[in-house]
Amino acid sequence: MQATITLEYNDSKTAAAVAEAVSPDNSKAPKGLKVMTQRQGACVVTTIKLKGKTATLIATIDDLLESVTTAEKALHVIRAKTS
């Protein structure tokens, strides 16, 4: 199974920050699961490849989106304090 999630941002700087924030999680993937995140312009593209159950794929996507949400909130707070 494979899923690709593409998240679009207003600028490449935001996309880079989000990609860097969620990329460390990629190295912790269990056997049979491969997660690759990269920035492409103003987008963050994550590809998930899995040899396993659909429930694991759904849980991985959920974890990714939670991490992205946390990164976006942190960026919002940082930007609000520096404005």
C-alpha cells in the first residue's frame, strides 16, 4: 500500500519549517513501513509505503497530520511573538 499526502503553504519557508519538523519521525518507522517527507517549493509531500494492515496506514497518516498540526501551531506562535 502507498499513500501520498501533499500539503500546500503560502511560502517555501513555511513548507521547509514544517517538513523539517516532521522529518525526524520518518526515521522511527517500524519494519515494513517507510515514510519519506520532503519540501517541494511551497508544498510538503509525504509518501508512506506499507507492507501491512490498512489500519496501520491510517494510524500513520493520523500521526503525521497531528505532527504537522503541532508544527503549524508552533510556527504561528513564533511568528506572532516576532511581529
